[in-house]
Amino acid sequence: MLVAGFPAGSFAANCFVVAPAAGEECVIIDPGQDAEAGIDNILREHRLKPVAVLLTHGHIDHVWSVAPVCGAKDVPAYIHPEDRDLLTDPAKGLSLGAGQQLFGGLELTEPDDVQELADGATLELAGLSFIVDHAPGHTPGSVTFRTPKTQEIPDVMFSGDLLFAGSIGRTDLPGGSYEQILASLARVCLTLPDETAVLPGHGEQTTIGRERATNPFLSELIPADGPNKGF
């Protein structure tokens, strides 16, 4: 599997392009601020054709460029329904005081084709399977995208702002919940094998095993599903 990514814009939100191999179809994950040029460079370098944009959540640093990217490539965007309103009202996801404007009155629009995600759904896109796990806490509609392990492809999770190397997503913005994000981490992350690669929304790549062992926010969590054998 080919995964190419870069930190986009002043927020340094990771944007990923994922394909089975060079010269194939691909999906784009989280096209943030000023992401178009970086995406086009990757598409050109690896001769890729995008078929969809996947959004881990609706915060502005992850969706800034979704409408122009989808429009230029004529592809749909996928987002959880509980975050869909952030595509056109990004200030709703931020703590702005009375009278404050978002980036000088920035206005965003929805792409022409928006598909809503459901928990547990499997998306078959660009010759790959992406399992959708609803993981609220950072935002109400946060999700992760996971490619299940095969002989050719290892387990990979695109965690958005749920799980980072050494940390987790903030919960102090509108719609955030510390209780919910801990439940999501236990249910969505800690039930996965240690070798699962985690590509987060910000910062460096990590693994479930590394975070299970060293992430202070996970140290006292119990996975949602207990052992199914033994005593």
C-alpha cells in the first residue's frame, strides 16, 4: 500500500493520500489549509487518480480545502453526519468570543457530493477497504479509518485527532467530551493489535502497542471488549 502525507498549512494537520500502489486510484484524507499544491504534487509523482476525499472530522484545520479539492477532482467527500454542519459553519467548532470572525470572515462551502459515514461501515474505494469507526470526544462526528490487515497490507489506522503519539485530541472545544474520548479510545484503539500503525491528524506516526505502553492518557483505560477465552 502506498501512503504519502504532509502537514498542511499553519495548523500542520496531516493530509494523506492512500493507494494500493503507484499508477492506481487513490483516496485523499483530511485536505487542510492550503493542501491543494501538496496533493497535486503527490498525485503527479505517483501517477494517482483520486476517487474520494475522507474526513476524520469537521474542524477547519482538516477540511479547509475539501470543497476546492473535490470540485477540481470531481470526487465526493465522506464525513460523519454529526460533523457535516462544520463544512459550512466552521466557527461552530471553535471557541470564538462574541463578535469574533473566523480568519477575517472566511466562508466555506460543501462539496457538490457529500456522503455521510456510519459507524462500522466498510468503504470500498480505490481498490482498498476502509473500516469506519465512530469515535466521538474530540468532536461529535469524529471517526477513524482503518485498513484491515491482509497478506499484502498491514493494519493501518488513520486516527484523525483521536489518538496522537504520546497524547490524545483536545476536548475543550464545542462538542468535545473527555468522557467520550476515553470511551472511544478504549473501544476503537485499545482493541486493536499492538502492531497496528497509527497515522494521526497531527505529528508523527506511531503504533497501538507504543501508545498502549507509553501514552499517559491510555494507561488506566480498559478495552471495551474483554477477553473471550481464559479465566
